[in-house]
Amino acid sequence: MTGINPYAYMQQISVQMDNLKTRDEIATVLDELEYLFEVIPPEMQDNAETLISMLTEKLAHAG
């Protein structure tokens, strides 16, 4: 994830959220976002936490 723009990446996740269907797809994005959370500035962490929560819930209901 070197060179990733955190703003753009989180926006991309938001736009693609409905297209994530399988457990593997959701888990991959969730893992990437959790890694990103560790390296982003604190002022961006609230938005990342929201996306992480949404993905976690989506993963729990994925078939």
C-alpha cells in the first residue's frame, strides 16, 4: 500500500461498498483498511473507523 492516498482510497471503498459481495473481497478490503488506519493521521481515523464498522457488519452477513 505504499504511495496510497488515504483520502482517495477511503472514497474508493465507499463507492465500491455495494459491489463487495464475497467474504474474501470484504475481508481483503477490511484488512487493507485496518492497515491504513494504523498509518493515517488521527483526523482521518474517524472516517476510517466508520468504514471499518460498515465492512465488519457486511462481513458478518456475507454468505
